[in-house]
Amino acid sequence: MLSALTVNAIPQDVNRWLSTLCTAFERYGQAKRARLDAGNAMAAAVQSEYQHLQRGIASTSRKIEAVVERVVSEVSRQCWLDVPVLIFARQGDELATTTDTYYKAAVIGLSTINDASRTVAKQGVQEDVPTGMTPRKRSFEVVDRWELTKSREVIVKGSKKKPALRVGDENSPVVHGIR
């Protein structure tokens, strides 16, 4: 049989448990909101970086186009000058080869940058997978007392007192065959 004291204590215990559960659920909700906010912030940062990379790629592409246009205009300008045809043809072949080489290198560079930006966009948002192992604590020895050197004036005076080596001097490295 339950005593009156025990019967009166049950509602109080239930209220305490409910209060504890409510507090725990509130904390859980706050932690979940914090994780969602952190995820949103990371997604915004990745998106911003992706846009920055895209602007960089577009800028590089425009610069390459401008260089190609300059090369084409220079070749066109040289066509109209009184340059012997054979010399121009040889220079044109070299210029075409050089331009083609730069174009291929630029395309490779741009595709690498584009691939890297895609990788960052895909993998930058992935969650970290916990391994269940915490790294061991490391201890570092940091020097907190340093020996003082001589004052600047003493060091400068000492360097002025030493004579400079001259060519032909017997202590000179040139005399001893060291060059």
C-alpha cells in the first residue's frame, strides 16, 4: 500500500521528469538548429567560392580571347606591309604554331580550373564522418626564455673593427685557389 507521502510525491516526480525532458528536447532542438545554421553557412561559403572561381575562369577566358585577337590583328597588319611572301609565310607558320600551343595550354588550364571548382562544389559540402577515435594529446616544448644578444651598437662596432679581405691578400680565397 502506498503512503500519502508517496502518493503526493509522484506528481512532483512526474513534473520534474517532464521539466527535465522539456529542457533536454529544447537543447536538442537548439543543437539541431545550430548544425543546420552551420551547414547553411558552409553551403553559402562554398557557393560564394564557386562563384568567385567562375568569375576567375570567365576573366581568364576573356583575357585569352583578347590576346588571340591581338595576335590575329598583328598578323593581319603584317600581311598588308611590304614583307616578302616567303618570310611572312615562315613567320606565319611559327606564329600559328605558337598560338596553337598557347591555346591548347589555356584550354587545359581552364578545364583543370573548372574540374577543381566542380570538385569543391561537390565535396566541400559533404559531412565529416566520425571515426570514433580522438587523436592523442601532444605536448610541445616551447622556449619561453631567450638569451639576449649584445646591443646593436656593440655588434656594429665589432663588425667595423674587422678588416675587409682584399684581392691579393694572403687570407683571400682567390689566393688559395678557391673561387
